Amino acid sequence: MQKVETQGLSQGEAAYQQLHAAIRSGTYQPGDRLREVEVAERLALSRTPVREALRKLESDGIVEHRARIGAVIRTLTHPEIVELYEMRVVLERTAAEMAAKHASPAEIDTMVDMNDRILAARDDARTASAINQDFHRCICLAARNRFLLASAQALNNALMLLGPTTLEDEARIKTVCQQHGDIIEAIRSGDAKAAGTAAALHLETSLRHRLKAQGA
């Protein structure tokens, strides 16, 4: 299970942070049952903080309680996936447009580095996916708008429910990195319209791959 910093946190909050990180990293997948005893053993905690963490995950919309089964990680329906990507297009188009106006050279260099690392991790889909998430967050941070960032962060819980990454082969990763490169260059040149258009195209391409992976 992925290690997270839990110093200074209550046991319940520590359990929540570790479970959240495990779901984000793919250790636990949508549809998986989260048994209190098993989770407590993996986290080396008692069942009480684990129970508290599961309740918080349920309030976040990440976990649902099913009769006679218990806590299960939610699975998004086809309409929910489409709605999620529709919101991502709106938010990330705006983020890219604002980043084109506000991003510092250091932030742009960081985007380039992250994109290079995604390509270098083409044989490790999980690592590539984690870096990809950080890349998109970097654009949102460069937008310099706390309300946009808060809205983007609110989508993160739903993004964790998409299931296995679509960065499963070299051709797909090359497409992703090429599209990221288009976004970066538009941001670098200060062309807000081009940056927004490139970001929207990227998310629309991602939605098509996601629906194909879901068998939709």
C-alpha cells in the first residue's frame, strides 16, 4: 500500500488518508469490497479508526454501503462518466486559458518534465497515470485561481472511481504526451485560446478511450 505522511493526524484521519491514497493509486479498485478487518490489518490499526475512515469515504461519495456486503468502492455509470468528463472539459479548458496568462517559466518547465516522465514510464501504466494526474494539477495551480482549483479538486474523488488507467499501451501514451505538448506550447506562447482548445481536445480524446475501455 502507498505510504502517506500521517504524522500529527488522529488514527481515524490517518486511516482515511492511507485508504484515500490506496484507492487513488489503484491498490483498491472500483467494485472492491473494503472489509474492516482486512483493511485494519494492512494499515496496522484497530477497526475503530478504519470504521471512521470508511464513513468519511462514504460521505465523500467514494464508498457506498451495500446490504449484506458492507463497504464497497463505487463504480461510475456510463452517464456519470460522460458528465464527469463534460465538467473536466469546462474546468481544464478554463485552467489552460488562465495558465497561458499566469504560468511562470518554472511551472512550464515542470509541465515539460512531467510530460517527459509520463513517456518514460510507458511500461508502467500505474506510474504514468500518477504523473499524469500531477500534470493536470500543475496546470490548475498555474491558473492562479483558488476557486477553479477548489472545483478541480472536487472532481478528484470521482476521477478515482474511473477504474484502471487507459494509459495501457505505448501508442496511447504517445498520443497523451503529444496532446500535453500542444497544451504546454500554447501556455508557453501565452495563447489562451489555443491552450483552451488543446485542453478540450485532450479531454475529449480521453473520454473516447475511457468509454472504449468501459465497453460502452
